[in-house]
Amino acid sequence: MTSKIKKSLIALAGTLALAGTTQAADFTAALKGDNRSKEYVARDSYRNPAETLKFIGVEPDMTVVEITPGGGWYTEILGPYLSANGTLYAAHFPESSESDYYQRSLKNFKTKLSSNKKAYKSVIVTEFAPQTGLEIAPAASADAVVTFRNVHNWMYRDYADEAFASFFAALKPGGVLGVVEHRAKPGTGMEDMVKSGYVTQEYVIDLAKKAGFEFEESSEVNANSKDSADHPKGVWTLPPSLRLGEENRDKYLAIGESDRMTLRFRKPKS
């Protein structure tokens, strides 16, 4: 190998290393942004956002769809992370919903976005109502769709199949779907899953495959071995909900948030 070629390879390696460092720094900046609420930052140790998004494969120049962002826990991170070169579609509750809870949640989310236009300049609010056929983003436009702790809600409302079909439609060929969900013990029945909020990993994988996705990989980044997935008020017994109030509060705080699966799927390229 000539010295000229060797120098070129060293330079290339340095460039690649710098690119990786820049991307990691972008996550760090997003996690430390002044737009993040202290209450949400306190959940980082349970939700491992940087590791989760890295596993899914979210990059700063992507078009990403976040499904039902609720109060915007992940939006507070994804918005700034994508602000320079990417786009975030926040597929929230529908404007036309008659649910007071949906309306309040959507209003509060929009207030959050307007409170820091710099942090959220990449965010476009769309609607998630899979039973109506509304688009969460233009067809085949997204590099990634992400959803966090939502699958049990779609099962309860009986539109889980339609939800996954809408993700498939929004993604480009080769696009990625990232799913984080409360994890039930293998063999848990449908009724118990819906009641408890814990879903078996096998069932989530089956839902995605039925929609056309290929299962790529699972991660234990959001696992919690302290969680038995068997509580009086289901997953809502644990923080942050703590549905039992002061009853055994210290016990459930010691367990922490739920044991969760973290899954990555791919829309076939052809």
C-alpha cells in the first residue's frame, strides 16, 4: 500500500468517525434541550430514548412519523433532533373527535409546539384515526414510523390491524417501523392483554407481519426484570400512572416503569 493511499484511508476514517460523533452529539443536544420538561426528563432512565432511537435507526435527516404522541414525551426529543434537516409528522388525535380527553390532549400538544417554534419547526401535525383511512403522512414518504406504548390501546379499540396497515402505507420501501410496548408473558390471552395493557411480543410481531412488514430485530434496552407484568390495575399500577395512589406506592416505585419490548421492522424494498 502506498503512503498516499494510506493517508487517504486515514483521512476517510477520520471523516467517518467525525460524522458518527456529530450524530451522537445531536442526540445529546436534543436530550438536554431547554424545551424538555423536568417531569419528562425524569423518565429518561426508564425509557432510554437515545439508545432506543439509535436501535430503531432514526437519523437527523429523516422523515419520521410519531404515532399518537400524547403529551409529547418523545416529540420533545425528536422535534429538535430533526429540526435542521428532517421532518417529524406527529400523528395525533383527530380534530373531529368527540372525546373530551382527545381534544384536551391535542390542544395541549399544539400549545407545546407553539411555545418553542425553534425546537419544533420540523413538526407537522397530522391525524391518527386508522378506522377512517386518514393518512398519517403522505403515502410512501416516511423513512421511519415510531410508536411508544400504544399497541394495547389499538387492541382495545379494535383497530390494531388498520393501525399497522397505515404505517406500512406511509413508509417508503425499505423504511423502518420501531415499536416499544409493555410486554406480557408468553401465552397471555387476548382478554388479559387488553385488560392489563401488557401485550405479548409474539402478538405484536404477528400484527406487523400481517401488514407486510419483515421483522428485523428485538432489543432489551427497555427491559425491566423487576416487573412481573401482573398487577391489580395492570400496567397503570406502575409509575408514572400509579393508579392505586398511596397503596403500596413505594413497592411500585421500586419496580419502576414496565418491562417493555423494543422491536424493529422493515418495509420490503420491493
